[in-house]
Amino acid sequence: MSSRSRPRDPREQRAQASPARRTALGVLRRVDEGAYADRALTAECARARVDPRERQQAQRLAYGAVQMRRLLDWLIDGVAEKPDRIEPGVRDVLRLGAYEIISSDGTPDFAAVNEAATLARSLPGPRGKGSARAGLVNAVLRRIAADGAARIKAIDPADIALRHSFPDWIARGLVESLGPADAEAVMAAANMAPESAVRWNTLRGSREEIEAELPPWLPDPLIPEAMVLQSPFALEDSAAWAEGRVMAQSRASMIPARALMPQAGERVLDLCAAPGAKATQLAALAGGEAEIVAVELHPARARALRDTADRMGAEMTVVEGDGREVALPGGAVDAVLVDAPCTGTGVLASRPDARWRRREEALAPLVEIQQGLLARALDVVRPGGRVVYSTCSLLRQEDEDVVQASGAEVDDLSGEFPDMPSPHLPGTLRLLPHVHGTDGFFVARLRGR
């Protein structure tokens, strides 16, 4: 009898794992190969044609397993007999199962173990391999279900990087920048679902026109265009998104443009404009009556920025090049936004794989870029004009230190945005996820010399 006609082991013919878990496993495999988690999720959901409920569960499992990878591997390696010999695909199955066990989402431990074992059987490989893989997964996850919570509780209180599954250098930087209590709270928040917020685009009609399309939402007293959604919503599948009436954007991300507050007739420069949320917000805040010049270094992102501006009805000139040196059209600039590239330590909840992509050795070059962009902004803005410097980082080297190094006069934003002051530089803002319920951000407004 040929190997093709030989019957499969009956244990390998059991029902498949749930669509959400199969999709989540596909996301982990793509991330292992270098894909971004959000793009991998979109691709896997499209391939498997999962329904919205399954997509929501797949996202929770995949993002959680990616974010908590360090802690999950620590749990796995602590009970596996030969952890260094675990196949990559099996390790991903173990990460998903271990995450489901420790995440306290209501799934019984036995169900998480059984689903993971079923996933292990489905992995490609030689005939008969599935049962061995399932046996390994079953044994490891049963041990984690039995004593994983106690092991986590026994972690040295000083080892917050392991407990919250962070690289040591990021944990250390957050402690140095925020203090131990806020640093640990930021890390805990980074492992929870971020807020789901959209910005109503005033250039495309009234808010009432889109309310019927969105789930229940809450307003923000400081940001009239902000809408915080109270339930999951497939935004990019909606007519409101396709017609440019809403933009996915956290409330923290809306504050830099509001701090700059462009006026009709002004010439406004965005030195780091893609993907375009803030640039199109600047256009909307000025009622479409400001001249917006948006700079983007990468051609592909510049093309996407033009498409976004067209969809949102925001007129702007997109310039391709390095904001530190690119030639700019026109004359004097009234206001400049520098939303600088950064480590993104304030937005790790929505970018699950980012903590593992960042490298400590890249911090100093990033700071050099940030300083260069801010210096260029101060050079081109008219005397007395406004420059807003912002990042989605919570590291002082990228925030207060960059502003102080510029030597420029700092405007006091505390009256416009109360309860958000940075303790390290008066007048500037620091938003913390566990305090403000949105992304972590730093915002400063400077005056042109």
C-alpha cells in the first residue's frame, strides 16, 4: 500500500480547532516570518473569511500571544523537558494555549488545552507526527494550567520586565522616565486592549450623518471631533470610512493638531505627515482654508498619504523627502507640526509586535533625527510662529530632553489641556494610558525665534 493510500491515524482526523484559533496561529506564523501583526491579522482573516465575532477573538488571542511572548516562553521553558527542541510551529501553538490559560478570559483550562492539542495535530509534517505534537502540547499546557499562576505570582517584584513581558531596556527606560509605579502601570496597560476611537471629519459633513453607522460612542470634552467607540466595529469595511467621514485615531493622537490649532489663511507645515491622520486633522481644524504642506520621506507612504487626503477631502501639497533638509515650496510658515518618528513606547497596546522590533541601539539615532526635525521646524517657522513637537514615546530622551536641547521658548499648554502636565518640563503634556485611557503621548508647543 502506498503512503498516499495509507489511512491516517484516527486521532489526526478529529475536528479542527475553532476558526479564531486557526486564524490566530496563522498570524503568529506570519509574525515569526517578519510580518507586522496587524497586517498579518488582516491577511489571515481575509484568507479564512472569518466572521466579525471570530475575528475579534482571533485578534485578542494573536495580539496577546505576541505581546506576552517573553512571559509565555518563560512558562513553557520552565516545564518542557527539552525546550530548545520544540519546533517553531509547536511553540506558537503552546504560546496561544498558554496565553489563553493565563489571560482569565473565561475559557476553561481544559478547553484551551484541548483546542491547542487539536491545533498541534493540524500542523503540516510527516504522517503520524501530529499525535506526538499533540501529546507534547497537552503535557506542557496541563502543567501550566496547574501551576502557571503561582509561578507568575512568585516572580521577583523587581522583575517587572518579565512579569509584563517587555524587553529589559524598554522597562528600564520607562522606570527612569516615569518612576517605578507609573512605568509598571504603563506596561500593564500595554497588554490590554487599547481604546477604539475615531475622528469625525468635519470636512465631509455633520456628525449626525455618521452616528447611525457607528456603534454606541462617548465624546471627549476637550476634543469635539473625538468619538470613543464602546464596542468592536469593522471601521474599514464601513461606508463612513470609505467616504472619508471618519478616521481611526486615538484621542491622544488628536491633541498635537489641536495644540497647533491652525487658522484659516495660515501656511501650515507637517514635517512627518504619513499616514495622514494628523495632516488631515490640521486641514479640518482650519475648515479647509489653510495651506497645508505635508512632508514624507518614503515614496510609497507619500502615495498613501495623497490617497488618504483625497478620501478625507483635505487639500494639501505632499512633498517627498527628509524633513530635515528637503526644499519646501512657498514662503514663511505660520505653524509647524513635528510628530517625530520614535520608539512608540506609548502605543504598544495597539502595536503588539513593536516591543520586540525595537532595538536599544536605535534610540540614539532616533534622538538625532528628532532633534534635527525640531531644529528645521524652528528654522522655517516665522518669528512668533507655533511649532508643536510630539511623539508617541514615553521616554524622556525622545521627549522633554529633545525640547530642552532646542533652546526654544515653551508655551504653557496646561490651561488648554488640564490634568496632562509633564512633571519634567513645565507647560508640556504627557499622556499616560492608565491615567488618561488613551495612547501614551508627549506634546510640547514652542515659539519661533
